Amino acid sequence: KRISVIGLGYIGLPTAAVIASRGMEVIGVDVSENAVNTINQGKIHIVEPDLDMVVQAAVTTGKLRATLTPEPADAFMIAVPTPFKGNKEPDLTYIEKAAQAIAPVLEKDNLVILESTSPVGATEKLCQWLQKERPDLSFPTDKGEQADIQVAHCPERVLPGKVLQELVSNDRIIGGITTHCAERAIELYKTFVRGDCIVTNARTAEMAKLTENSSRDVSIAFANELSMICDELDINVWELIRLANRHPRVNILNPGPGVGGHCIAVDPWFIVDSSPKTARMIRTAREINDHKPHYVMHQIKSAADEFKRPVIACLGIAFKADIDDLRESPAKAIAEELTASGAGEVLIVEPNITELPASLVDAGARLVSLDEALQSCNVLAVLVDHREFKKLQAADTKQAMVIDTRGIFG
Ligand code: SAJ
């Protein structure tokens, strides 16, 4: 069997490499020449623990090959980005482009799987886009079980930082447009997934993925709202949550500087876009989490205003602990806003990177060691709970005013 993976990013590349490591022939397709060349040299263009070794092995054994133009295959797995537009409407352009790219090489009995997190109805749209390009083939939205091509939505659910492990161990939701589509998809996933593969229809599978991330977003918003209420009432939110969580049926998540990454801060908007009047809590949770970085930035700024020559140390700019991913990071946004506001000299400690992004360098921020930051700062903002920072004791921060958004000092 030949499997083609469209989109070789954070989801597509690990998926392609894992399937190749099971002995199947995998052709990876990407629009980026740099990604294609890097992968064909057995290297990777993204950061994920252990991915380099798996990709190198898959390329060296000839099981994985990357290309710019799709080639015929038995199954196509689409793992392209689904961002939102300025007005928070889902942007399905990458899925449409992927459909147009694979349509010319589609053959009868091919299986097409959409892995990208998508708004409800996107898998049906994918069928329509393919149908438009290939009027000679029939699709399950139209011809049901008699269709030439099978289509399913099997949303990815892996946690950045643990992708290789979760790709194999997580349960999978298999949303077939028809039963036969689901059966075909299960057959493919069973070759590399150890978790259960649970069948449903495509629309429910789309909504299930959005629901998982919205559920987490709503829970984090609850914690973030609590943290702001506690500031007003002079209560330590970390102690409060520890106490409340002693109740057998309460499990509050951790407040933080806001919600980052490219999933949890995006996906709930797809539900809001589909049901704008009804999705009130989901929208409010998004607004609370999006507001949190501004709130934290003002807290830091008022602390800095207490000093004649404020030196602000920002501990961490990644979007969460122990990764180097700065995309959609609230911590990075806070550091940028602080630097631009002229609140003081800004020192950044980020053990997972070797160079600061240009936006911060240009604004005058400096990347320094933890020791240097501790020695020279008078305001200390803990923005990410990296393992290096969790070792800190209150005594290490000396005379600095501390804003601890992650509760490392409890
Ligand atoms: N965060 C908090 N408090 C918490 C937990 C998280 O502030 O108690 C923040 C993090 O610091 C980070 C953001 O939330 O900024 C998101 O981090 P995360 O670890 O919760 O999730 P992601 O975005 O790395 O991955 C999520 C996962 N979804 C769920 O756990 C329901 C993952 O399984 C999905 O595959 C992924 O989104 C995705 O691709 O959709």
C-alpha cells in the first residue's frame, strides 16, 4: 500500500514517518521547497522530540519520500493548517488547495482522509471540491456506499511535545461519510494506532475535535477568571485551587498568562462561527483567555513603575512549558508589548532557544541567562513554567517584585 500525506508540518510529518516506520511506502507532499528538501535529506524543519530520528530512519530505508507534486497513492491523508481569518471565520483555503492538488491523481477506490481540525461540514465541502475537479469520479456525499472514492474525517489529537507517543497510543475518532468510508479508514489507522478506533459520522467527528479543545479552553478560562478575582480579593489563587481540588468532584486547571498554541486558541471560534447566538460560554471563555495577556502586561508595568530604573526579567516566552514553540504564545506577546511600551529594560530568559525573534531584538529586549536575569532585575515575571524555573526558590529572587503567572512559587 502506498500512502500519501499532504502537508508535512507538526501533524503530517510525524504521521508520515510513523506510517513509514511500519513498513509502508509513504509519499509526503508539501508546498514548501525547503520542507521537501530538508526531509529528503533525512532531516526535519520543525521541532518535536525524537522526530529527527524517526524521519531519518524512514528516509534512509527509502520508505518516506517528500515531493512538491502529488503522485498516485491508495490513500491520501490531508494534514494542512486550518487557521481563522481576521473576523474569526475559519479559513479552509489550505484544504481546498490540497483537494485541487490531489484531484488529478485520484483513482477509483482511493481513500481520502481529512486530519486537519475543521469546522462542521468541512469534510462534505472537501468532497464537493474534489467532485468539482473530477466530474468523472463519484463521491460518497452523492453516491453513498456506491461511490468511487471513500472520504473520512479522522481529526488529529496529539499533544505538541508528545506527538510520537500520542500518535500511536491515543484513541482515534473515525468519522466516515458512509460506513464503508469508516471501515476503510479504520483499516489504515489500525496499522499504526494502538488506541481504539471509534466510528462515527464525519460531522460528529469534526465537532468532537472542536469540543475537546473548547472544553479545555473553557476550563482554563475559569481558572484565569478566578486568578483575576483573587487579585481583587487578596487571595492566593494557587492555594485556593489546591484547596478546592481536594473536593472529590472538583478539578480546576491552572491559570496562566493566557492560552497559546495554534489549536486551543483557534478551534473554539469554529463553534462560535457555526452557532454564533448559542455558543455564548465558548465565546466568553475565548474572550477571557485572550484578555489575560493584557491583564498580566499591565500588572508587570505597574510593578515596573515603582522603580526609577526598572529592569524586567521575563522568564519564558514559549507558549507552554519545556518546548521551543513561540507561535501564538501569550508569554511572547506580553514580552513584546512590554518592550514596546518602554516600561523598562527587558531581559528574556528562554532556555529552549538560542536567538530571540527579530520583533523582540528590534524593540531592544535581550536574551540572557537565568543567573544574569536574577542578578540584575528588579521586576521578575514568570511567564512559562519551564523545568529550569520550577527549581527556583523564593530566596533566589532577592529584592525583585515577582509576578508569578504560573504559580511556580505556589
Ligand atoms: N494552559 C493553561 N493552563 C492549563 C493548561 C494549559 O494556561 O491548566 C495553556 C498552556 O500554557 C498553553 C495552552 O493552554 O498556552 C494550550 O496548551 P495545552 O497543553 O493545553 O494544549 P496544546 O495546544 O499544546 O494541544 C491541544 C491538545 N488538546 C487537548 O488537550 C484537549 C492536543 O491533544 C490537541 O491535539 C491539540 O491541542 C491540537 O492540535 O488541537
